Amino acid sequence: MITRAPTNFTTQFPELGTGPIDVGPYRDPDYFEREKAAIFARTWLVAGRDSQIPNPGDYFVRDVPTFDLSLIFVRGKDGQIRGFFNACRHRGNHLCVESSGNLRAFTCKFHGWSYNLHGELAGVPDEESFFDLNKSQLNLIPVSTDMWQGFIFFNLESEPD
């Protein structure tokens, strides 16, 4: 039988030292903001499961308190799952206030702007009152979305790795 001398983590890795570590980064709000920007804003995060939105027009809202934002995930008529920021391009109000449901279009409850399931601006009440309105530039802001093993992932980078 081979016997080994007990190994101690601190003797195996002496460069780590044995003293207390600085806990400042765990409580420093500025450090947390830098971490959010450097790590979490660039990472694929789980939004939910594709089984939550099985039919065209099904959607769910995912609030992301770390970034103080709200996202919508919807299954389009083409079966594709898309993600958008839950904000009307007119005044920034939430389009979806219910946490989930089924709809044919997203309609802002404030001024009635509506968007199709692809996020395109489809209707503006009293459109002629808006001078130089270019509807093609006012679509919902998409969020990068991908699927893996039935999980819906999102990434806040416009062109993630």
C-alpha cells in the first residue's frame, strides 16, 4: 500500500498566502458596475424554455433587474423565437405588462403604436401628425437570441461572440 503525506492547500499553493482577503470588491458598487459591463452584459444568459411559448404569438416577459431592463421573447408566425427590449420606440413605455400571453401584435397602451411579431413598427395612430416619420427606423430594438437544448438564451451585445 502506498501512503502519501497529507497535502495542505496552503503549502501546495504558497503564492495564495494565508491571510484574510479583501472583501471590498464584494460590496463596492463601482466594482459591481464594472463587473456587469465586463462580464454579464457580454455573456449568454438564460431567458427561459421554448416550451413556454409553443404557439405563434405566445410571449413571455423576462425582467433583468441587474440591468434594470425588461425583455420580451415571442414566437413569430414563422416559428422563430425572437427577443426585444420591452419598450415602445415612441415614449419608452412597456409594451407588455402581463408576464406572458398570446397576441397578434404588440400595442403600446399609451399612444397605441403597434408592432408585428417580427418587431416591425406596423401602425401609428394619427401618423400624418408626425413630420418626417420613418417607420422603418422605429422598429423594436432586438436582443440577440439563440436556442440550445430547448433553452432560450439572450445576449445584450448586438453582435455577441
